[in-house]
Amino acid sequence: MDTLQKKIKPAVNMRSHGGRCYSKESKSSGKGQPTYGNLLLGIPVITFCLGTWQVQRRKWKLGLIEELQAKTTATPVPLPFNHAELKELEYCRVKVRGTFDHSSEVYLMPRQLNCTASENPGGGIFSSQGESGVQVITPFHCTELGTTILVNRGWVPRNRVNPETRSCGQIFDEVEVVGVVRSTEKRAPFMPNNDEKNNRWHFRDHEAMAAYVGAVPILIDSDLESSVPGGPIGGQTRVKLRNEHLQYIITWYSLSIATTLLWYYGIFRKRKVLSVKTP
């Protein structure tokens, strides 16, 4: 008889407390919750760290933008010929005197007109914003340095690429050009290769351009004030940097707050209620 009672004894041992029944099994079922809850708590911690990292990144980006703006608006200095010194002058304003060689122009295409330049039609070929065209890079013989460099005179629409269509804007006298020093570019993914044979350039390869026209691989972008009526529109240097760190900060901190609340109400508070109910 005792053996039979043992066989039919319920598998779950029930305990009563305050008029309610609890099973040992239900008590042990929450055994893995602390580990699970700790893992979920890592999500708001990680997102908070990412938000803090973006705060530092934004501070760095704002400093870089301020530095570039200071360089592009500073008083121009004479162009040095030392290549090592030129590497430190990216985006710095320089000035140089000399004459253009319009017989060996190089065309950087396709390029859109810089909006800043299009707002001032006082010099150069004025065109509607957003129109595609080319930037005209012309050999420039520096009188004081005794060498020939490359000068990006600016933007022209496609129907004015031929120098004969803008003869009134070609400068043959000695002039002073003010502009910013630019470094060579690397070909971006999916960008076409430069077609030297047909004088079609898609990115600034200073070495190849200089060899093409017989100059040294130094290039400056002339500023807007260097433009002349009927000629290319200068001031085509784009120094605007993407600064989307603020929205990243808001995103990561919002996720941190949201996941913290989910952890509190979904794990911590529920665990606390269970611990109060369980004797």
C-alpha cells in the first residue's frame, strides 16, 4: 500500500502560504533570470558609451571645421616651393605672381558650380545653380619661383569648355593669383579612370596632370576674387565637412534611456515583485 501511495504521489510538491499555493518548481523556474537580466543591462550601458563617444567625435569635428575655416579665410602668404612645407599647407591661402599658359588647359569633369560662387555673379561666367560643367586647370608660370605650377581657375559650363568661346576671359598679362593649396586625390571606388589621351580628368592626380602639361605637381584653387569677366568662376574649393554627430548622440542616448526603462520594468521590477511574494 505504501508503495502504491508513493507512485501516485504528485510530482510537484505544493506549499501553502497565506492562503496561496506555490510550487518548488515555480520558484526554481526564475533561476536563470539574474544572468539574463544582467545581459540585457549591457545594452543601455553600451549605447550610453557610444553616445558619449559621439560627443567626443562631434567636439573633434567642430574643431576641424573651425580650423579649415580659419585657413581658408586667413591672410594669404607667398607660395613656398618646398614640397615638405606644402604638405602642411593644405587649404591654406597663398599668393603667387606669374602668367597663364592657356594652350595647355586641363579639364576636371563633371563638376557642379559651387553655390557660394554662384551667389556672386560679379566675375566669371554666371550660370544657374546645379548645372553641370567642368573646372579649368591651367599651367601658371611663377615669376618669382621660376617654375610652372597648376592653377584651378574655376568652373565653366559645358558649352564654354572650348577656350575660343571664352576668349575675353583669358588672361595673358602677369597677374597675382590668390588661392588655397590642394593636395592630390586618390581615385574613389566606382569613379572612372582619368582619360589623359582625351584630356578628361575625373579626379585630381597632380603627378599625372603635371606630367601632361610639363609642370611641377603643385596645385592651387584660385579664389572667387581672382575671377575675371568672361572667365571661369573661381572659389570652387569645397571645405564643408559632414557633421551628423549630433543626431548620432540623440540616437544612442535615446536607445540607452529606452532600453534602461525596458530593463527596469521588464526585469528588475518583476524580479523584485517575485522576491516579495516568494517566502
